[in-house]
Amino acid sequence: DEIKPMVAALNRALAATMPGSALRLYATQAIGSYGQDAAEAIPFLEKVHTDPWWETRKAVATALGRIGAPV
């Protein structure tokens, strides 16, 4: 129950940041750390997957893998 507000805040951060922002990278990494509990972040991650920073694109792929991975 505590994770949902955190994921929602990270989603807002993703929506409010510019491409290439370091905040996008860190928010994406944080979302990935929540695994399947962050499933509501998938639409936001889909918008970030074309970020100009390869590190952010890699973090998106990792986060999506963790969200979709079985426990």
C-alpha cells in the first residue's frame, strides 16, 4: 500500500521532465526497483523509452523486465 503513492509520484516526475534529464533516469531506476508493484508505471515508461540518453532507455528496459518478471 505504501508503494502506490511512491510510484504515482515517480510517474508524475517522468511526465514533467524533459528528454535527457537525469531525473528521468533516476525515476525510471526507482520504478524498476518496485517490480510488479509498479505495473501502473508502464504507460509512463512507454513514453520515456525513446529518451536520448541510452542509460535511460536501458533503465526503461530493465524496469519493464522487472515489472513483468514472475516473483
